[in-house]
Amino acid sequence: MPVMFRSFKLGTVGFVINALPLVIVFGLMGLLDVKINMATALIGGVAIGATADSTLFFINAVRRGFSAGMSWQDAVDHGVATVGDGIVMTSLVLAGGFACLATSSFLPTAQFGALVTAAVLLSLFLDIIINPIILGLVGPPADPIALPVAGGEEALWSRFVWRC
């Protein structure tokens, strides 16, 4: 993530926000004595894949606001306002889909569904509540990268390069 965001500070925040749901879910597995089986072994990869997008969208929205001339705190607020609804809806849809698996009579599938649902809901909480707080506290990156905010061929090319 530090390479993706081109900022050690923002990358570290993104990494922590994405790692915490897995740490908590794996801790719950230990507390509840859930055994590692074929389905529960896949939880980490699926949960990271399902939750990393929200963090990427949010931090990029904050960076775009900051590059557009907003103060850092205004950019964080703007990020919540612009992508927050999408993060909430996407996470709820994902959680609902995986929660359906929790109703399975096949125990590994039920465990997988319940634990991935927990990871997605934890990620939602961390992205919408905790991430803005942490970003507000750590402040802008030391070397901000100007992101394109207007149209045009040069801006389109810059967006493509930025996303790569």
C-alpha cells in the first residue's frame, strides 16, 4: 500500500485498516476454537479482496480533495461524503451475500460465510468510522502528489498512470 499510495504514511494507515479485520477474525477463530479447514483457510484472501477496495476508494477520494485545494480535514470529510455511501452499500451487499453461506448445513461453508461476513462488517466500521479519524490525526502526506481533478487528455493519461 505505501507503493500504491506513494506515501509511507497513507500506505501504513491503509495497511492497518485492512489488516485489523483479519487479525480480529483470526483471533475470534482462536477464541471460539474454530479449526482450520479447507473453507476457513480461504478467509484471509477472500476478506482482503472484499475489503481492500473500500480503503483504496476512500484514501484516493481524500487525496483528490486535498489535491483540489481543500484542507486535509475538509478533504477527509469530503471523502466520507463522496464515497461513504458507496462503501456502505457495497459492504452491506458483500456481507449479505456471505451471510447467506452461514446458513449452510455444511459446517465449513457456514463457518466461512460467518467469518467473512464478520470481516466485511469490521472493515466497514473501520473504513467509515476509524479511517477518517486516523487520517485526520496523521495529516497529509509529506510529499503530496497532485492528482488530476479536471478533464482533458493529459488528465485522463495522468489518471491512468496513477491507477497503474
